[in-house]
Amino acid sequence: MTTQFNDHVVWRKSSRSDDGNCVEVASTVGSILVRDSKDSDGPVLRFGPKQWRVFTQDGCGRGFSSAPAREQ
């Protein structure tokens, strides 16, 4: 399934981006969107607020756990 995002979505480049290894994020009602900045028409990951929190906390400190995050 392909999802088109309207022109009102504001994408921000990650402050941790380097030499072409960049991601962009956007916030919408109820979702955080992530895409590869080199492929703006490519696939987009969609996270719920709790999933995004777990994803960023795991990636920033403890490393990724083997169990997937679940919305509650």
C-alpha cells in the first residue's frame, strides 16, 4: 500500500545526519513519520507516539531490545 502525504506535512532532517546517511521526520496527528532523505518519494515508516518513544529511547541509550513495542 502506498500512502501519499499532503503538502502540509513538514519534514525535518535529523540533527544526527551525516554524509548522506540521513533520515527525515514529520509529525502528524497521532503519528510520527520517518523517511530516507535521499528518497523523498520512497517508503515511509509510521510510528504511534508510544512506539516512537520506545524506538528513540532504545536507539539512544540501551540498544534495541528483541521484543517489539506494542501500543497499549
